[in-house]
Amino acid sequence: MQRILQPELLDGLPADHPDALHNRRDLRLTNRLLGTHRWIERTLPGLLAKGEHVLELGAGTGELGRRLARRGLTVSGLDLWPRPRDWPAGDWHQEDLRRFDGYDRYPAILGNLILHQFSDADLADLGRRLDRDRGPRVILACEPVRRRLSQVLYRTLAPCFGANHVSLHDAHVSIAAGFRGDELPRRLGLEPARWLVRQHSTLLGIYRLVAVRRASR
């Protein structure tokens, strides 16, 4: 199954559009079912030194950032959407992650169901920004696994919890743009000589990546 990028309907909707709000509700349910937030909450603290800050890519309406803040982490957000009213104490950057120039201010970068939206060229450029010597030392990501079976299962089961047409469409194209094997670290250009990389896929269709910068010799 070749990786295919298509526009997501959510990207064309205002943040307060009813269909966008319904989609965010569907995403909360999907994250709960797939366990993405739970895995990040378990995994991230053990990768950080005391006091280190985290930048969440595609922070959206802030559910994950608030959850991590309750664990005592300082989380900043980067998203095209405006800062949520109840966002934790960290910064909020309302801009495109492809043009953001502040990655070197954050020791850890986190992405949940966001990187699949970008082309191979965009991922390569992002990887170059993250790979700079003074850049982050931890990258954590959850993304869709590219499987036709996942598309069929979501299309079959999502109407049972009231998913709207935006969610049905965007889930289908998100899975088609997902990753398999070592595709994501390769597209980001995370060289084994500089990064210790682990990735695996869950039975429920989530691709998990942990990358930690190796100590300089």
C-alpha cells in the first residue's frame, strides 16, 4: 500500500465550525480507544530530565497538553489553531510547523497524529531542523499505521459512536498517509549514528516512534 497524501476536510474548516467541533470530539474518542495519550503519558516522563520543556506539534484544542501538565510537565503548543482558553502555562505558537524556527528552544518534541499530514519533502525539512546540533534531544510520535484493514475497520465501527462525515473522510486519508516499518525516521533523516530510534506498530493501528539523540563524542 503506497503512501498517498490527500487534503483533510478539517484543514478547511474554521476552529469553531460545528463539523470541526464534532470532529474534535471524535478524535478524543479515537485517542482514548487507541491509547495514544496513555502511551505518551507513560513514555515521555522517563525520557526527560528534571525541568525540561516539551513542544507539542499540532496541539489542537489542548487535551494532551493539559493531561501532561497534570503530570507536572511544562508543555508548549504549536498549531495553526488559536491558543485554547484553558491551555497550561507553557507558550503557544500559532503558526505552521514548517516555518517555525524555535525548535532549538525545546529539549523534547511531541507529535500525536500530525506528521502523516506532511509530504516526504516537508518531513525531510522538519528532520533537518530537528537534527541541528543544538536542537531537541527527544522526539516522540504516534501516527497511523498504513493498512487497508484499518480503513475498513474505522469505516465500519466509527458510525457506532456517531462519527461525522469529516471524521470518516479524514480517518481514511490519514491512514493512507501513515507509516510502516522504519519509514518515519528515514523520512525525517534520523541517522543511526546520531539518534537511537525505536518504532513499532500496535494491533489497533498506531505507529509509535521514540528517538533520542546520542551523546556527542
